[in-house]
Amino acid sequence: MKKDYLTRAGIILAVLLLGMKLWASVVTSSMSVLSDALNSFLDIFSYSVIHISVKLHHSESDQNHHFGHRRAEPIASFIIAILAAILGATIIKDSFLGIFEEHTVKQNTFAVGIMIFAIFSKLVIAVLYKFSAKKHKSTALEASYIDSRNDVLASVIAIMGMLIGGYWDHIFGLIIGLWIMYSGTSLGYKNLKYLMGNVPSIEIIDLIRLETINVNGVIGINDLRAHYVGDVVHVEIHIEVDEKLNIKEAHEIGITVRDRLENLQSVQKAFVHIDPISEISQGLNV
């Protein structure tokens, strides 16, 4: 399934579930169901942002963005994280205050059916998001998968609160709020490294070194810097070559290193600097 079709499906499902859950919360007077409805309201905005970011993320570079738009999805995910944290805090406050108030939940068969439908529909779309995120290496779709997975849990908690009733309804609403806030902050922290230009993992750094040193003509590496630009890595590396090589030969080695690094899945761009060294220096490096 194409990424944009999947994000559109998420928006449509979120709108449908919002209307159904709001109706269920009104007829049952359930705080936990209302909390879950507000979660669906957040989904509408979240999936809309993701839909736009997915389209922008893979668009071609232009005059104002020479290296493309790879920050689009991490930005979208971070926005979602902030909104999730705000929504979670609001639900926590309202649910906590409601615990100390007398509260009666009305049972309704159709409302139960709505919540069961919400659980299974979000479970299906969560699985689709997970496979699509893995296939396309998409941080935005991964955020959608995490959000949909959390929605399943939130709806399970909401239906428990609706069926048990009493002050437990507000307690379960409180749990949903805490879960939404936790998920939002976790997602935000994960995507912050993409936006702040963090150094990639030691595994990626080691792989870059290995690919470089295995190129014929590369004697050593004396400097290596790498950072995230969106969800991909840019590398600046200084390679050592024999000073007796002519300019063309040294240049070809640099091109080979660049091409090998840019063929790595996590690397978008490699900047290779060539440092000629003497036989004496080579001996010292051994």
C-alpha cells in the first residue's frame, strides 16, 4: 500500500471514530470514552500533518533546499509529540478532578460495539503502518504506528472504564491521559535527535569506517564526523592516500569512497577530503 493512501486512510478512520466515540461518550456519560474521543481528535490533526510531511519528505531538492526535505517527517513527528503531551495533560487534569465527584455511567450496547470496532480497526491500521514504516524507513509512519498501537490500548482502557463505571471511569480516563503523555514525550525525544543533528550510533560510525578503509588505495582515516540531517546521515571524512599518486588517481579513490558511503542505507551524502601522506607517515600508521 502506498504511503499517501495509508495516511489518507488514517485521517478518514480518525474522523469516523471521533464522531462515533463522541456519541458513545454522550449516551454513556463516560469520561474514559470522552478521553478516547479526544485522542481521536488529535489523530485527525496528527495524520493530516503526517500526510503532508510524507509527500514533502521525498520531494526533490530545490533552490532553497539543496539536500532535499528530509527533516519534514521528523518535524511532523515532533509536532505530534507536543500535541500528544498537551492533550494527555488536559485529560489527566479533568480525570483527576472527576475522581472526587459522584459519577454514574450509563450502559449502552451500541456504545460498547463502537469501542470494539475502534479497537479492531486501529489494530488493523497499526499493523499496516508498521509494515509500511519498515519498508519505507519512514519516521512519520513509525510515529503513526506507535500512535495507532497506543490508540488500541486507550480504547481497551476506555471500554473497561465504561463497563465498570463509577469513579473507576475517571481513573481509567486518568490512565489514558498518562499513556498519551508518555507516548508523546517518548516520540518527541526520539525525533529530537534528527532535528538537532545528533551523531549516529556507533554501529553506523563503525560501518562507515569499515566501508572506507576497505577501498583500495585508502591507507588510513584521520578524521570522521557525521550527523543527522532529518532522518539520514551526512558524513565528512578525511582519507589518507599515498602522496606519490597523481591528482587523478587520488581523486578516483575519493570518488570510490564517496559512492560506497552514499550507497549505505542510512547515509545520504558523503564529503571526502583527501590527505596525501609520505612513506614515513605510512610506517608510523602501521
